[in-house]
Amino acid sequence: MTDEFPGRPIWVELYTADTDAAKAFYGELFGWTLQETGPEFGNYALFLRDGAPVAGLMQNTEEAPNAWSVYLESNNAEDTAAMAAANGGQVLLDAMAVGDLGHMAVVTDPGGAAVGIWQPGEHQGFAARGEVNAPGWFEVLSSDYDAAVAFYENVFGWDTHTMSDSPDFRYTTLGKDEHALAGIMAVDGPSRWSAYLMVADTDDAVARAVGLGGSAVEAPVETPYGRLATIADPGGVPFKVMGPNRG
């Protein structure tokens, strides 16, 4: 992973009530194995790709919705959380140490999208990005686009580039062109972060996901960046998969 920017996506995490179903589903779909951390870390688990971490798995014991979440890198989680509050966001989880692994916090941006903050210690985040069966793209859909762009610039130090600013499509990226790592897109609906997981064949991934108890939310479609689809896992948690365009 050679393209590094301040505030880059560094980790993704599945928060779900049925961790056993998630372990089976994602293990079969992506070939991921599992590493348990034990009760001292709340039985948090790591999904491993070729023996290296690519995502986290956390038991949902609250009434909060099951979801995939994205964490952005910080060199000081406490300061970044304070900056979030000062720039129109809210702090959902104060900065805290996670053993020697690092420090974390969770905030919302001005549009209400929740995003994690990770200050690396021994845990440096996902070991692969943009490769098959690893996270590849990260995107916040925002109902308050202009405020969101300013927020990620001011709070996380994003180097932003406007990709499109037409009435029908407003999109800004962290980094430019082939070096971009994440995006901000204007939407009318609820603000939220999402992660794209890379696959060798999008249609095959959708078919296998359905066979494993998941469902197809949005059918595969060709885009300038690859063939995109949205899947829901057996717990109903949506996520996007991206593979090469056909032909």
C-alpha cells in the first residue's frame, strides 16, 4: 500500500448480533480465517486474509443497528475527536486505549455519518487494500456535502480533489485520480460510510453470497471503475463488492 495520506482509511469492522453466522459467511465468501483476541478485548475477532488482518468482527450487544464501519487514521485520537466536535460533528465514543494495539474513538460528521478514529499502536490496520478479498474503496454518502468536505479536510487533514460538481453528481476524493483512497458523495438520503470489498468476479460473488444465506440488494452493474454490486449478509448488513468489468 504505497499511497498514504493523512486521515486515510485504515480499518473496517463488522458490528453484528450473530457473529457465528458472520464468521461462516465471510469465511466462505472471501476465504477469510479468524483470529480471536479473548475476553480482555471483549472477544473481538480479526478476519485474516492469507494470515494477515483485513477486517474486524465485534459482537453487537446493544440495540444499535448491525453495520460495517470504517476507521480513519489519526496520530492522536483524542485530539482528532476534539477537532470533530469543533467542526460540526459529535463524539459518540471518547478516545480510549485498546491495550497496546492503539487508541480509538468514534464520531459523526456534520451530516450524521458515523466514522471511527484509529491511532495505530501494535495494530497497524488492514494488511491489504485494493487486492482481491480485501477492502478496496471507502465512501461517505452525505446529506450535507459541503460541510462534510470541510469536515474531513479540517479534522483528518484530507487532501481533497473535486471529481464532479454537477447538479446530478457531486463527488470529492481523498487523493487524486489513481492515487485516490476514499470519496465523499452528495445524496438526499441518510449519511453513512460504506466499504467496498474487492472480488475476482462480481457476479460469482453475488451468486455465492446468496447461496451462503445472504441476499442481492443491487444487481451487478458496469462502472468506469469496475463491476459493482451490493450484497447483504445473513444478518442483513449491506456491503459493496467490486470486480473487473466484463470484457
